Amino acid sequence: MQIQLGALGVMSESYSISFLTTLHNIHSDLVRYRVTEKRSYPAMLVMSPGLLASMYYRIGHWLWHTQGVPGILLYVVRPFYLLGKRLIEVYAGISISPHAKIGQGFYIENFGSIYVGVSIIGDNCSIAQEVSIGIISDPDSHDIPVLGDRVFIGAGAKVVDPVSVGSDVAIGANAVVMTDLEDCAVAVGVPAKTVSHKGSFDFIVYDTMHTDPKRLQNLSERDRQAILNES
């Protein structure tokens, strides 16, 4: 699977995001945490540092990719955002670049040592502790990792090269992804190699998972391939 940067419209001069969309994305993150952790919203704000990091990232992404806001206001507000970002990094151990483009329902499982640089991440993805995604800080660069929807990245894994990762992919703990991965791949090792096509279906939970047509399509294809391999 190849994801086209132009189709997603990220890191380009024409890309922008509205404050309403930002609020919708924050709500989608809240719902994802609620479904996955089964906690109340107040409890999640206290017990889930990844949620706070995600919410703060959403605001920063809007600040850097908004249109219609006076430049002088952004010039004043952005330094305060960066100061708050440092506090979030200390509290949560999570650093997310405001230039990353992350889809709805982003879920960070655990505290600590997580870095998300300039990259594209699809909807309903999950990452564990000590994960690094992207190493380039130039928001105009196209040499960045591109992850599809419903990708699971295990503890300590690294996706730092400009690779394309398909949807419903599971990346094992401590794997280092240096080549493209197709839909439903399960990749482990250094460098990461595909060992099966069972996908991330057992690791990704979200509210519409049982009715999501794209997920169901990949799940059906996985099961079909498994039957063919057994016959």
C-alpha cells in the first residue's frame, strides 16, 4: 500500500485545519480512551498522561496550521504553547511535534520515552512506551514516515525512515522499521521483517470497529488468505 502525501495534504502550504475539526479530533481521542480503558472522563485525565499529551498536540497542530487567525496573535501565543509543551514532556514523557498529522482516535498506551516527529499517522492508531516515529524536524520535508489506519506499534519500536506502513499493521516490540509494510503485516526484528499477515486486529479497539467497512474488508481478506494457506 502506498500513501500519497499530496492526497493527505500535509506539510504543504495549502494544508490547514479548523478549530472545529480540532475539537472533533480531541473528542475522538477521548472516546477512544474511554472505549479502550473503560474509565470515566475525569479518571482518564488523571490516569492517562497520553491523553493529555494528545490533546495538547491537537491544540499545537491547530496553532501551526490554522488560517484566518491574525499572525500577531499566533506570534504571541506560540511561545506559551512551546513552554507548556515542555511541561507536558516532563509530566507525560511524551513529545509530539505540532507538525505531525495524526488522525482521529489516537491512543498512547503507557507513560514515557515516546517521540513523534514530523510524520503522518492514520485513524485509530495505538503506540506503546519508548516508541519513536520520525527523526526529521523540517515540516516541509516529504521524507517522513507515513502510517495507515489502525496501526499498532509495540514498546520500544522505531519507525524513523521515510517508509510507508499500511493499515491494520502490527509492529512488534523493539522492531526497527526500515522498509515499507503492506496492509495487515505483522513485523518484528531489527530490521523489521514481515512474519505473518494476521494484522493488528487483536490490539486495536475503538467504538466503531465492528461496523468500520475498511477494517472489515481487511479482516475478511486476512481470513480468506488464511483459509487458502491451510488448503
